[in-house]
Amino acid sequence: MERTILALKNSRAVATRFDKRAYVFHGTVTVAAIRLRLRT
């Protein structure tokens, strides 16, 4: 679990949280998680 969170934080959009709205941020995290899952 900790490795997954660390990998998500390596995504620039997730780490800096450019998104103002919670639902947009949730979508960004979801896309980052899907990309992480497909990469491994």
C-alpha cells in the first residue's frame, strides 16, 4: 500500500494538486492509478 501511494505521489499532477475541485482531483488520482496499474 505504501509503495502505491508513493508511486502516485511521483505523478506531478497528484503531488502538486493543481486541481481546485475535489471531483477533478479524484479523477486525476484515478487516471494516475490506472496508468500505474497498466504499467506494471
